[in-house]
Amino acid sequence: MNSQPTARQVTSADWHSAPPCERGVLIINPWSGGGAAERWSIADECRQRGIDVLVINENDDLGELAAQAVSEGADCLGVAGGDGSLAPVAQVAARSQIPFVCVPAGTRNHFAHDLGLDRAHPLVALNAFAHGEEGRIDLGEVSGRPFLNNVSVGAYAEVVANEQYRDHKVGVALGRFPDVVSGRTESVNVRFADEHGTVHSGASVILISNNAYDFAPRPGFGSRACLTDGVLGVVVLMGGSLGAALRPIQWTASEFEIVSDDAITVAIDGEALTMESPLGCRSLVGALRVRRPTEASKRFSITRFGRGQRPRRRQSHG
């Protein structure tokens, strides 16, 4: 039996007005989104607003840059980049107990979407430094590494590790997708326990998310209704047959462990790396102070609909 979460809505009641940052710092990844930061002139806009800018170089460590900014007096840390750029800076912000700002300047910007930001207008997110609203959300952690979206093991992690993925993300992913859904992928050599404590060996895909994704066939599919439930969402495709692949095992947990006899290829927020077994995942409840522009609440109010609910259609008055 699959366990489905009842996600409470993250409404404007979870947020409070925040005073302007005295020294906000935005770290910019110039390669994310095919150079989105440059196209939107984000650095120039920051300078006009009095926000300090750090543009990363190829060999820079995001976490070290963020920690240095805090040591030099930053009272708010932000990132303009894709999903893979966010977590190292968010970890420093959480450890330093200062707020974090996401500026969507990547390819997909999944976290920005679930936070309620307008991904088509990244400059609006800069307003969070001056007249934003603040709340606390959860962080995920896998063997000491933070994640804001998800960790995956198996077929998708292999896609991300593909050297062609960076330049041809959609094509490479779609090329692998038929094998996943048809059960033609090989199971990875892992062991894990489900929500009932039953131990399983092997899986085609394991996805562990910071709060649960909504996979119901309706508006909201593939997003998270809540970032504050204090749980991990776990989705497993066992593989081996078409039916098994189309009906994943899904549940929530505060902790989850994956064990293997070998090193494990993982994708953390879309970034590939190899980690030693076991992989210990947990939810860090309310660990991150996050700021968003007040425009986010006006546009979305983070009114993701809980399970069993559907958005109301607006009446047309012609």
C-alpha cells in the first residue's frame, strides 16, 4: 500500500514582513540557464539596488564564497543560478541563521517554482532583499550534504552523470526515459527498507525529496504543495516490468537510508557525484530562513492545493 501525504498549504499566513537587509550579497553563477544572469543584467541591477555581487569563477567553491561573505558582514545570502547552485549557499545561510534568497536564473528553476517565484521574471526576486517577506522551510540532507529539491539514485542519476547532459539536458533525459518506463533499465545494487520496514534489494530509480512531490494527474503535478511538512518524500520504481514502473512505491519518512556494496552514483538537485555507502537522508525541519518578494504572495500566495483539492476556476464576465 502506498502512503500519500496530506500536504497543508503554505499560505501567506506562514510568512511575515521582513525589514530591508543591511548588507545583502548575491552569488551569481554565470553559466546557469545558458547565461541567464547576463541576459537579465542581474549583476548591474544588484549594483543599482546596493546589493553586493559575487560572480563565481570556474574553480570557486560556492559554500566557501558564501561563508566568506558572512564573515565579512553579510546579513542575507542569495543565489542567482540553477537548482544545483542553491543548496551549498543555503546550507551556509542556515548554519549562520541568516535569510536566503533564490533568484531563478537556471534552466528549470524547480525550487523557485515551489517557493512561488515568477520564473519568467527573475529580477522581481531581487525585491526580497529590500521589502520581502520571510518564513522558515525545511532542508534535506544526504550524508551531510544539503539539498533543496531531491536526491536520486538509479536511471536518472545516470542521466545526470552523462557527459552530454549539461549541453543537451532534455534530449539526453528523453532518450533514457523509454527504458525507465518500460522496465528495461538495470536495477542498481542497493538495499533499502520501505515504510513498513520490509527490506528491498535493487531498484531502477529511487527519488528522495525535501517534502513530498505531487504526482497526481492534475494541476500541480511534479511540484511540492508544501516545503514545511518536515518529511522526505520517497518514490521508488522497482523496474523489471511495465506495470511496476508505472506504479511506483511512494511514501514519506523523516529519515531514509540506502545501502550498497559499491560506491553510489547520485544526483543531488541535478548535480551528479559519487558517494560512499550508506547514504543517510534526513529532513532538517525549519532549518532555512528564506525570503521571497511580496509579489510572490500576490501572484501565487503559495496556494498549492492539498491532496483532494483542485484550484477554483475564475468566472468569466466577458
